[in-house]
Amino acid sequence: MLVPITDIHDDRLSDYVRLTDVALRKKLETENGLYMAESSKVIQRAIAAGHRPRSVLADERWLADLAPSLTKAGGDGEGGDIPVYVCDEEKLQEIAGFHLHRGAIAAMNRPALADPRAMLEAVGSGPARIVVLENLVDHTNVGAIFRSAAALGVDAVFVTSDCADPLYRRSVRVSMGTVFQVPWTRIDGWPRSAKMLSECGYTTAALALTDDAVALDAFSRLEVCSAKDSKIAIILGAEGDGLRDSTIAAVDHSVVIPMAGDVDSLNVAAAMAVACWELRTVHTP
């Protein structure tokens, strides 16, 4: 349902106001059960994953690009019963507070999170690689990790209760919508819940600078990694501080990426990509 917008203060646009205020948006989005999908490409990927828009705000020039996805979500190219607020680029920027890439943003209904054990069981009995993110606070890093996870064949991502929201606007945008491709959920009671990973057959490997850490390439040659049915959980910690001591004590192995040039570590998103490439399973292209 196309709804022309002439007044940028229209009350119906409340989901789209003050998008740049991180603290406010985190509160509003959680309380209202929504997340923001920014750009027509991200909206398309969200709808393709089965997520339904509560509404869409778009530059009229991008309606044709959105029409197939609006048809999938609402039954016709105008969104059916989904309000599609339409205005020009100038009004769109005034409402959102910044320039919107590819001229559209949608308030999406937030899906219910899966049970962690059920997600592990859904991965199946073959070889698997999952990633656990402990207390990452940078939404850019979370988004970049999901993009690498999709590209490198990661089967699932688990985020701890204190980790940044993968469905926050910046995380979704940086992930290029791949956050909708990789199964993920929150894992409570971490690191005690690392026991659940072991119960489901996973060897847990923390990327950590410890005295007894094994070099990544050496770890990848161990039987637990090279076996045809190997299951590895790669655990990464907060930017700067790294993993908690209690987490390192709870896992099976500590693993380090050897560095040159007097560099002690990589950015957490880069480290994840390196580790997942080295530990990739046979089904990864």
C-alpha cells in the first residue's frame, strides 16, 4: 500500500526518527520487537529469509527495484497491506538523519530467537563449524563477522547475552544482509553453557593469547579438526580485552594466529575470517 509522505513529522514515521541515536534505537527496537533493514538490497535479503516488514520508507525512484520483494511480502508490487511510505530523496534524508544508500529502509518485525541446543541439532551430524561471539560491542565488527561467516561456510553463530545486536541497523548494513543467511541465536549463561557445545559433540577453541596457545595452522592439523565428522566451535572475545579468563578455562583449546611485524593481534573480525578459512570444512567452496 503506497502512502505518499508530504510531512516529515507525520506520526506514522515514528519508527524511522532519530536512527542515528544508538542508545535510543537499541531501546526502541528491542521494546517494539523490530529492527531496521537499510537499503533495498538488505530489505530484499530480509524478505527472502522470511522476515516481514512492518512498514517501508522509500525514495520513489527505488520502488521498481523493491517491487518483487514487496510482492513476496505483501502480495503485490505495492506491498499489499504493508504501508510503503514514499517520498523524495531530500525528505528521506531529513527523516532518517543521514543519506540512505540505495534509497530505502524498512522497519522489520524481529523474529523469535531459536533455542541454542535446537540450532546445534539442526546443523546435523556431518562436519560443522560454528562461531561464538563473547561481549563484542562494536556493531561494525559483528556485521563484518557475519559477512565472513556466510562467505566461509560457517554453520551457525552464537552471541552471548552481552554481545552487540546482530540485527542492529549498522550490523545488518555492514553484513550486507548476510545476517539473514547464517543461522544465529543468543546463548545464555556463558561460559557455563560451553558445556552444551561439548555435549553436542563440539570441540571448543578460543582465539586467545595464552602461554599454552597452539598455533592456528598446527591446530588445524589435529585429528579433531581433520576428521571427516569434526565439529569445531571457534570462540572470539571482546575488542581490546579479549576473552574472559573463565571462558579460556572452560574451553578445550586456546589457539593463536602467528603474527609478524611486531603485531600482537588482528582486529576481531579479521581474526575470525582467518580462523574460519584455516578451519574450513570440506563442504566449503
